[in-house]
Amino acid sequence: MKKKLSIVDIANSLNISKTTVSFILNGRAREKRISEELVERVLKYVKEVGYKPNSLAKSLRTGKSNTIGLLVQDISNNFYATIARQIEDLAYKNGYKIIYSSTENDTQKTQELIAMFRDRHVDGYIIVPPEGIEEDIRSLIKDGLPVVMFDGYIPKVKTDYVVVDNLFSTYNATRYLVDKGHKHIAFITFKSGQTQMIERLDGYKQAMKESKNPTLIKEIDFLQEDKPMIDPVRDFLNEHKEIDAILFGNNRLSIFGLKVLRDLNKRVPEDVALISFDDYEFFELYNPSVTAIAQPIGDIADNVINILLRRLNTSNDNDSKEHITLHTTLKIRKSTE
Amino acid sequence: MKKKLSIVDIANSLNISKTTVSFILNGRAREKRISEELVERVLKYVKEVGYKPNSLAKSLRTGKSNTIGLLVQDISNNFYATIARQIEDLAYKNGYKIIYSSTENDTQKTQELIAMFRDRHVDGYIIVPPEGIEEDIRSLIKDGLPVVMFDGYIPKVKTDYVVVDNLFSTYNATRYLVDKGHKHIAFITFKSGQTQMIERLDGYKQAMKESKNPTLIKEIDFLQEDKPMIDPVRDFLNEHKEIDAILFGNNRLSIFGLKVLRDLNKRVPEDVALISFDDYEFFELYNPSVTAIAQPIGDIADNVINILLRRLNTSNDNDSKEHITLHTTLKIRKSTE
DNA sequence: CTGAAAGCGCTAACAT
DNA sequence: ATGTTAGCGCTTTCAG
């Protein structure tokens, strides 16, 4: 059980001051005009004994932790998991660690997580905002902590964000269904005040208005358990036998929909056509394969982390925020053929 | 931009010493015989101004971080994601935070992650061990840090662990296929020296030996990209047209298998029956639904976190480790009917 | 019952 | 070019 070495141990062993060691370790040797020879010797010794600076002490002293906090709705959802992994990769390459957690769209849990992140002196935040955390975000900003949002954003708070053109995406998908001759097109979504969900709903409404067909909207409460979310879907479809096409607000709902349609012995696409917002590995494999609105996952992750890294490097409190809107792709598969 | 309050600020505002505040905040008021009245007053004030102790400073001082490090192969895999979430829940209720990451079965990445966790003074470790980290684990143990493994374990290192009876599970599943009249049963798995994979392979071999049929084994290299793992599966099935049943070593492989079988126009179960190790939401929905060996996810998570919490609370260096083996369930569905 | 003071490991003014 | 030293915010021994 070897004692952990400290910078003082290193300094003593080498008969120099810990300041010198600190400067060398932080790459400020040149600046401080420390001899090449000494630098060499210190670095060699440090490597030899495997000394690692205590990051806790470092953070306490500097106020920086080289950590980025990432909050998404559900890290086990493929969409977020993929983005998280890519963000993590890029962050690592730039010397940042990622610490992430799922908000489960729960305002209170999110508040606690933000508090915990603050507590750990996280340097920057990447957040998919649930409703009602406006104040918490505002407080982060006020304290000069960079915040980048994605997926959705909070209209009343000025932050950088990266989103997709949700409205056009569902508008376009709905139009596609209309053009295929469907009359009774339903939109099943989560009840949510989040911008992304509102926009998706609006896109659908707009297309339906143009098609002169009535809207058929079902908003499901977002819950932890599957069953109480699946049942309303089933009830809704039972109440509206006329439905001949469904657009789902995200991939979780699409899975629910597939289950219900199977249980109801509805044929896809003969009885009901369907489109999922968010693609999923499994949609391509399913029989019939499922038409989906695919988000540019790689681009989203790239943009998010790049913006944040830029903010982290330039601490000027620039008031102009970046708002990036990316485009989705409608992947047409068998469920709408 | 309000200045963060420190314990000194609290003490000054109340005209008492920071020691007293510290004692009260750490519930040692009784022990130190501090007046009820003062305790009340301090707590009230603390809540009022929203003071939160700086956990960095606390950790630096105490050496404890109240954090548990969780390392699994792939946090976006449903199996691990579900376990992680449940572990997180229970940990929170006991005052611990979880910080997790994916090893991707990469030894070096795992070593770096362990180093990072150590650096952050993580109090305890939950690890699904990749190959070759024996020494790193040993070093953790030597330094008195509790380590609980699950899914697999490292035979040469004494730690607590929670696993399932892998050998019996595949033995049983293979027997089931044999009893159904299948003769050419293949086992497709990841090439791995991990105990769980070895045991699964052994279970299959044992059942095949009893059935007097030849074994048909394909070991795939674990990679980041899907395609180079899918291709070998396809090649293998093309080379062995006689195969009439397949047992997959885990759910990721099963997904690959389903894709290949679809591309090859093989009917399931008429041409080929199949069983997946690890269940998946999607297997029940797929047509035909997929027979799977389901692990008791909830039980695994419960056991893991409970053992770790116990170790964390009783710091006696008890040498006797807990080895828990849980049972799986063969969920028979249409893919083997 | 309460306070003074040391110290966890590190950084960075300020000296020299 | 290198050393001295004062904290970052907290816990905890030791003295009252």
C-alpha cells in the first residue's frame, strides 16, 4: 500500500522547490526560463516514480476541473448514447473529461444534477433541457459558466444551441403521407412544453391544415414505466379506427406503437402506414422496415462539443450566442410503401 | 454573479467559529454537546442563504468523495444501461454518486479510466472486467479500495462478484435445441478470454458433446464498427449451409445474426432456429419473436450495489469475498418453435 | 460547549 | 532561474 506521492515529495527528492516542479509540470518552464536540463530531469523522475498530480487539490486551487457535465433525457436511448459517446471522444482529445447523467425529463432531478455538477466545479455544461429549469440555467450563465443546449432549447434564455429543423421535418413527413393518399394521419407525441416537441407538433399541424384533413393528435405523459404510456396509445388507436397513418414524435413512442399495432393485428403498411421521428438500428431490421426521420447525429455532436470547447478557451463574455439548425433525412422504408 | 459562500462566511455571519459550523453540519452536534438552540440557528441560516459545502475541499481533506465508479463494456447496451440505472438509484439513496463510463472491452481505455477514477478519489469500484486488467485491479485492492465485479470476474484476483450461471444457461439452451431435433447447432460468440464468454462456450460444448453432434463455433473479434463483425457471421453461415440452429453469445451478436439471416433469406425458425444470450425489448417485438436467455437484471444490480455499500461502510479488510451466482431464464418464443 | 490552528496537495504572486 | 509563502475550503486535534 504505497503512499501517494505529492509534489513536495518530488521537489524534496530532487532538492528543488515545489514551485519549480509545478511550473515544469504545467508547461511554463520556458516562460519561467527554467533550464532545459532541469526540466528534463524532473520530467524523467516524475515518469519514473509514476507521480500523478492530485486533481482534487488542483481543482480546489484553480477553480477549474477540466470536466464537462452532460445531461440528456435518457443516456440509454440510442440517440443520446451515440451523441454522448462522440462528444466524449472529442472532449478527451481536448483534455476534458465528461461526466454524464440522465434527467429523465424530471425537472427536480435535473436541478439536483446541476447542483451536483456545480458542486464539482464542472467547467461547462451540455444540456437537453427539460421544462422548468429556466432559472437554473440562467443562474449558470450568470456565474459565467458556458452552457450549450441541443435537441431543444429554452426560448427565454440566451444560450448557444444546436437543433434540427423539427418543424420542417414533421411537415415534410406528413406531406409525404398525404401525398401517398392517406387521409387520417395521426400524430402521437409526448406531452411536453419542450421546443423540439412543440415544433414537431406544429409541423404536423401545418401539413394537415394544408391537406384539409382533420388532425388526430394524442399526447402521452412521459413516465418511467412503459405500460402506462403504451395503454393510452392502444386506447387512442381503438377509438380512432379511421386512422390510416401515424407519425410518432420520437423513437421510444414508435416502439410502443409497433407493439400496439402488433397486438391489434394491424398490418403495416396495408392498414396503417407509419413514420418514426428518430431513426433506430432496429427500424431497418424490423419487418416491415420502418420509415424514419433521421437526425444527423454526428453533426450534432460535433457542433455541440466544438462550440463548448471554443467557449471554454475564450473566456470573453461574448453576448452573441450560436444557434445552429441542422437538417434531418427522411429515410423511406417499407412501413410507408 | 454572487460569490460562493464558504463555511467561514457562515461562521462570521453568526459570530461563531467555523469548527462549530462544521460539527453541526456533519451531525456531530450531539456528540460535541452543542446547544440545540445554536444548532437550530445555524441550520436555519445555512438553508436560508443556500450554503453548500464545497465537496472538492471536503474530499481533499477527508480523502473520501462519496462517489462510486462504474465501468461496463458499453453503457448504451440495454443490459448494462438498465443495471447502471438501478445501481445509480440505490447509490443515491445511500448518499453516493455514480460516475460511469464504457470500457468498450479495451484494456488500455479501462486502465486510463481506472486511473482517472483514482485521481478523483472514487471510493469504490464496480467493474465488468475486460481482459488484461488483472494488475490494475490488484493495485486497487492493495490500496484498500473495494471492488465489486459483475457479469464476469478475474479468476486470479480475489474480489466480490455477482455473476449468472453462464455454463448451465447455454448448456440448457443448447439441450433445448437438441431436444427440438436440431442437429447442426452453431454457437456464435465474441473471441474473448472473459470468464462469462468462456463459460458460455463451455456450456454449449458440453451439451453438444452429450448430443454426439459436432460443434460449430464461430468466434468474432470485438470491434467498434459493426460491419467487420457482421461480415464474418455472414461468411460463417455461408460456409456452413447445414446449420439449422444458432445460439448467440450475447444480444449484440443476435442483432447481427438477425440481419444476416434476413439478407440470406433464411426463414426463422423454419430454416434456422435461434436463441440469444441476453434478452432485449426488441426480441419480443420482432417477427418472429426471439427466444432468449434472460439475465435477472434487477437482482444483479441489487446484489452488486448492496455488497459494495456494505464494504464501504465496514472498512475492515475482511479477506473473505462474496461470490454470488444468479440464475437465468430461458424465454421461449417463436424463433425456436 | 467553542475556538485556534494545522494541514490535505496544489498554484502563483512575490521575492531573491 | 528558483525558492518562500499564502491561501483554495474543509475537517479535526487540542486547548480552553
